[in-house]
Amino acid sequence: MGAARVKGRRWLPFRMVREGHDRHRWAGPLAAVGLVSGGLLAVLGLPPVDLHGPPHYAGVMDPLCGATRGVHAAMLGDFGGAWRYNPLSLVLVLGAAGLLLREAAGRLRGRWLNFRVAHQWTAVVVGLALLAALEANQQAHADLLRSGPGSTPSAWLLLSITMPLGAAVVLLVLLLVRRADNAPHRPNTLSRSEGPHG
């Protein structure tokens, strides 16, 4: 029955494996930086700069259109608004929270949930299909995405304080990652089947 279950899942592009080491050490720090940035976006509001390219004003939306407003809405708890602006923004916020939970569980239990690409071509095809669906969705919401986000928030006057704070958080995360990479690894112990002379 177990073999049949594995055989039935062979088409899945990814598989999850619990292991004694973290194969994605970058994921937790990257998620922390992303959530801190999203928190700053929620507190300060949307940036008062135009991040769009010329095709946007011609009515051509790209897959990332509305992502900033979507992350802003998601961090404020407006998941419906986040989904309307860009479904990817909701995936990013919830995915970052999930990666932080994975990081905490791995450090507490010493077992890490690692993701592996089981079928590369299937992953590529699924990724391209999702990208095409996202592009079609964003183009269908062109009127919403071309509308302005509203009044510029006055909280951006605190930018001179938040930018150094954000830079300090990024440097701290990079320092922790570097320290983790340079930490000495435990030597492999001999298995019971091997003798002292190998």
C-alpha cells in the first residue's frame, strides 16, 4: 500500500523530506527580512514613488503589478484585497510566515522539513502555467491596477529612521547566516556495522 501511494505521487514536482540538517538555510532569514519589510510597509503605507514601467500606462499589466499594494493589504489583514490586487502577494506573505514556522520548528526539534525537486520538467511546466494564469488574472484586473492607491501617507516622513533600521536588520540576518555557515560540523560517527578500522 505504501509503495502504491508513493507510485501515485510520482507526478508531483516537489516532495517534502524530514532530515537532520537544513538544506535551505537562506529561507528563514529571507522570510524574516520579507516580513519586516512588509511590516514597515503596513506601518508607513505605500511608497510615494511610481514603480511602474511604460507598458503599465499603455494597459499592459505584468505578473508583479499590484504586488506592493497586495502585500500592504495582506499585512493589514485584508486578505481579500490582497488577492484582488495580486494573488502572489498573499502567497508571499503566508509563505514567509510558513517559512518562519519551519525555521522555529527545525531549531526546536533538530529535524528540518526540506523540499526537493522530484521532477524538474514537471516543475518548469507547472511554474510556467501558474505564471501564465497570474498574467491573465492581472490583465483582467487592469482597471483596478491602473487606479491610484489613494493619498500618500505622511508616515513616509519617518523614512530617514526606518531605512537605517531596515539596513541593520538585513546586516544582522546576514551575520547570523554567515556564522551558521562557519559553525563547525560534528564529525560523522562510525555505524555499528563498521569496525574501528572501517
